[in-house]
Amino acid sequence: MSPGMLKMWISVGGMALMFLAIITIYLSRYKLTGVFRFVTAILAYLFMIAAGLTLLIVFLT
């Protein structure tokens, strides 16, 4: 696989992580209560951090 194709697949993974973050943030703010709200919020922000780092690596290399 060429380096360009590898970077493309990594960036697609980063975008998928952003999509998961959006969905889990929505769930934690508007649909869930209690402990589930807290757990999904933490999971959402972990997804967002991972997506940001992934896309930062792709853009800088």
C-alpha cells in the first residue's frame, strides 16, 4: 500500500472517530441520565482527542 493511501485510510478512521464523538456527546447531553451520562461523556471526549491526534499526525507527516 502506498504512503498516500495509508494516510487516506488513517484520516478516514479519524473522521469516523469524530462521528462517534458527535453521536456520544449528543447521547450524553440529551438522552441519558445518571452514570450512563457521565460514562458516555468521557467516552465521547476520548474519541474526540483520539480523532484530533490522528488527524494532526496525518496533516503533519
